[in-house]
Amino acid sequence: MERLRRHLTAQVERIRGSGIECGCLLGTSAGDGPHAGEKVREAVREALDGWSDALTATIAEGQASGEITGAWPAGALAAFLLDLFEGAALRAKTGADHAHLGEEMSIALAAPRP
């Protein structure tokens, strides 16, 4: 859990530091995918798959140690966290209040606890 928390917190801080209006490059590129061309879509898909795979491995380790619930498959939890993060980052681009980014990550990290 601690590794997931540190990782997602670092991602939130990275977005805040680079300018919330820019959001996450992967999310922004994915949103532009239909107009950006196949090579961009493929690169974004590969990056998101790699990120999801890394989260899945970390979650599986947490499940094996009993730190993370086994109620859902590790891959499903990884997809949930990734989608939540990207959605929160996209939403943050629409306004000046970024407080929800950290709050949503806290809620998301509470969900997989046993």
C-alpha cells in the first residue's frame, strides 16, 4: 500500500508542479488519440499498458502479503486506480481548485485495503 500511495502522490505532485492545466501527458494524448494518428495511439496504449502492468505487479505483491484485499483481481484494481487518476487529472484541467486530486487519490487508496 505504501508503494502505491507514494507513487500516486508523486504523480499528483508532478501534475501540480508542471501546471495543472497541462494535466497528464498520457491522458491528454489519449484524449487526442482519434486525431493524433495511429503511432500516437499505439505509443499511448503501450505506455498505459506498461503503467498498468507495474501497478498490477505491486498490487499482487500487496495481496500476497495481505496488505491489499483479494476481493478483486490485481489487474482490475490497477485499472481502477489508473482510470481514477487519469479522470481526476482531466477534471483538474477544468478549474483552479485542485484539492479533489489528492482527496480522490486518498479515497482510491482506501478502497483496496482489506
